Amino acid sequence: MIPIPIGKSTGHSGSYSTNYQIAGRELMTPDEVRMLDNKYALLFIRGERPIIDLKYNTFAHPNIKLTEDGGYKTYIHGNTENAIATISIDTDTSDIKCKEYKDIGNYEILIDEEIDEYFMKESKKDN
């Protein structure tokens, strides 16, 4: 909105005053937003001016088939039934590759000393 001078008055001794009034209106009133056609969306991004745009039909997206709305099975956050871990270790003396395991729920993080101890035991078994 722009302040527009609407009145000036000048006195006898050279003094004067100017009155300003805010002229204009909001870009959209709340009522106009409610009456907006359903195919439009208002997008507010912090630090940017508001955007009015056409809505995107998510059911027309090619990957909708990978969601529950597209008929795919329900995703459960934190579920590990499809988790597969592959570990490759390359040392100076051997190349050890672990198999892929499913449905193992417990994992252990080892420190360097524990890993060294493990390989020492394994090398004694091989000899």
C-alpha cells in the first residue's frame, strides 16, 4: 500500500502541514482466498513473495504406483524386513566378503581392538 498526500495547508508565517492517507488494498482479502477456485493454490515461502499457481495432480505422477494411494503396500517406518547389509573388508593378508543376511535384528559396533582380536582368532583357526 502506498501513502498518498491528500491535503496540504500553509500558514501565514510560512509553516505548512501535509496529511497522508494509506491508499490501496490487500492483495487478496480472506474472503477472496476462500472463494479461490479449487484448481489454484497459494504458496508461501519465507523470505519470498506469495505465489498463486495451479495445483499439481499427484495422481498423475508416474511414481504414484509406488505409494499406498497407487495400490502399493503400506510403508511402515522403522521396519527392517527388507534391510540387507553387505560388508566388505580388505586387509593386507586376505579379502574377506561377508554374505548378505536378512532378518538379523541385532548389530554390534566394534572398536579397532575388538576387530583385531577377532581376526587373530580367525587366523589361528585357519592354521
